[in-house]
Amino acid sequence: MRDITSIITEDGELTDAASEQVRTTRGRVRALQGRINSILKGYPGEASEKSGRLCIAAPAGTKINNGVMLGSSVGGGMVFIEPAQIVSLNNELAAARAEAMAAEESVLWELSGRLMGVIVDVETAFNLVGWLDLLSAKVRFGTWLGAIMPQFTPWENVFQSRSGAALEKVQKQQQQQPLWQQQQQLNNDCKESLEPTQHTPHHQHGQHQQQQGGQQAVNWESVSAAAAAGRAAV
């Protein structure tokens, strides 16, 4: 791993120290590019590159003696011209670039072969680093939000009371009448108290009103008692 980090940058590019061949071929590429760019400064337009060949980018209609037209821009406003003076140098540059690419591939193949022997350890380390990176991102995000760490109750303690008073309260609630029975009794009492009175003879009217008034009083007291019991249970 130290060898890899010493010759490969964070961007995934090989450094010149990867091998002697890489250093030599890259040096030749840079030298040829420098010579060509110095020649292009003597032509109208700007130094550019088209299809891997260094050239001049000039407005449409620009004429260069013995120049080779490489193409034009999308709108046709610019043309790419390769002066005859740099044609041979561009050929040498293309060959030097191919040699540099071959040297880089040779180093990469060698490193890949060495990694195959420890690929399992590398994958494990990669997954661990990814998990740590995610954890660090969560912490930074939580700090930015000003969040607090939640406290979870273990599952085995979810249904256990935390004090004697709490246990007493739970037992008392279990001994009380179930809520659905209290609700049913409340509904029955309300229904009985709101039933319409039946027609009775005149001589029994006073007695019926007296009985009805008493019955209504008993029913409403039951309703109030049932409602109070229901609220207490909730």
C-alpha cells in the first residue's frame, strides 16, 4: 500500500516516480510540447489542440501558408490550422505520448498483480473506511443541526416499571374495569334516559311523571358516574 500511495496521486494519476520509463517518456512529451508551442507563438491566433495535434485556432478566413486544415468550431466561426512547420513535430509528439501511455499501463499492471494477493484485506479496509466516513458525516451533520443523541430503552426493559410507584399504578389500572365495558355501560345509560315516554291514562299521569322524574334522575346520575369512571381510566 505504501508503494501505491507513493506513486499514485489522490486524483488517481501516476507520478513521474512510478518508473524510470515513465519519467523518460513523459519528459520527452513535455519537451516536444514546449518546442511546438514556441513555434505556434509566431502565427496569428491562439495555440490549441484538435484531434490530439497541436495547432492554431484562428477566426474563419485566416490563411496560413502551407497550413493543414484540421477542422472548425461548431458554429464555423473558428478554424483549426496546423502549420507545415510543426507537422513532423506533431507526429513525434503522438509517438512519444503512445510510449508514455504504454509505460504507465505497465506500472498499473504490475501494481494490480501485487494487489491480487491481498484483495480480501483491501476490500475489508475499503468497507471499513467507507463506514467511518459515513459515521463522521452523520456526526458533522448532527452537530450542524444542533441535534441531541437519543436514548433508547432496551427491549427487555420496555414492559418493566422503573420504580415501585409506577408498578403500583400499573397494577391498579389492571384491576379496574376495562374501558370498553365502561363505555358500553355509558351508552346503555344514555339510551335509557333519552327514550320517549309512552302515553298513559289521565289518572295515572301524575304518578307516571313522578316515576319518570325519579327514573330520569337515577339515569343521569349513572351517566355522570360512568363518564367520571371513563375519564379516570383514560
